[in-house]
Amino acid sequence: MLKPRTLAVVAALVLCAFSYGVAVGAYQIFPFFQLSAVKRLVVPAHLTEEVNRPDRVALFAALGTQADLVLLGDSLTEAGPWGELLGAARVANRGIGGDTTADILARLDPILSGQVGTVLVMAGINDISRGMPVPQVAARHERIAAQLVAAGIDVVLQSTIQCDPARCGAGMAAKIAALNRVLPDVARKAGAAYLPLEGLSDPGGLPPGLSHDGVHLNARGYRLWASRITAHLTAR
């Protein structure tokens, strides 16, 4: 039987471990992103953040796509109220949380067969977080853009929005920067325009004031993103 003093020490250690675990989840401190990456490897995606993906894919297919502007991407795109942000009436949000470039390629048909003016593509961070090599991610960007261009759609390939190195790690931010260095050439080869999202895709990472968790944008971040898109479209 444990002595009272030993029991007290064990209880204190358990309490500390529990409290730190709560803090990791609540404030996404170390090792939140490392644990998230491990979870994505061992837990099927449809049981985590992509639980709504099949429903959204089915909905997009059923709706078809008739829009002047289509925003195509992952959770960063999905969370944006683009009609209000861009002041446009015919805007279609085709963002799905957790999507990689491979996922986006697999759901292009409703856009390719729709009546679409311009598609703005922003993706890549989920590929990088899952360990996909930068050349492979770039090649998928090119395939996405090329298929849209071949369908007669105006395509704007945007730089991949960065993450905050203090939250996601310097290594991940460096890989996103490496991807962004090759995306202008990718856009050129595919016949698409390229939009560098200055302030959101800087090589050093995403500034803390633009995100609530180091990855997903806050209101200030979305306003900055929308201003970059508006300036680009107005200047064309």
C-alpha cells in the first residue's frame, strides 16, 4: 500500500499531466500540431475533421456550379463569407475542410461542367501537413489549373497561405514557402494567372495577428485576403 506522501506526489503528477493536456487542446501549445499530425496518420479522416466531406461533395455535385466567381480550396476557403467579403452576388464557395490537392482534383467535375467565370484556387497546407513532397503538391496544383483552363475557365492560382511557425513549426512553414516559390511557374505552365497573397504567404510564416490558431484566419486575415483578391481582379 502506498504511503500518504507517495499518494500525494502521484496525485499531483496526475493533476499536472491532466492540466497540461487540457492546455494543449485549449491553447494548441506544444505538442498540439505534432499530435494532430499523428492522429491524421492513424485515425481515418472521415472520423475527424473531414466528417462532413461526403455530404459537401454530394451537395456541390447536386447544385452544379453557376457563378461568376468560384473559391476553391480547403477549410480556409470554406470558412470565408465570400459574397460579403468580395461584394459579389454570384459567388460559389467550394471549400471543404481537410481537403488536399488530390481531394480537389477528385471533385472538379461539377465546376468543369458548370457555367463559371473565374475560379480562384488556394490549397496545399493539408498536403504539406501530411508529409507530401513539395514537387508532388506543385504537380497537383498544375493539374487542377490545367483542367480548369482546358474547360475555358479563367483561373487564378493563389499562393498557399502560410502558418504561424510558433504554432505549426518552422519546418512546415519552410515547406509552404518552398511550394510558393514554384507556384508562379506552375500557374504559367497551366495557363493560369498567379496571385501572391502578400501578408498571408510571406516566407517567414503567417503573422500571429491574422489567425486564431496559427493556421485558420481570423476576421483581420479574411479581410486582408479579400483585399488581395479584389485588387487583383480589379487590375485585370
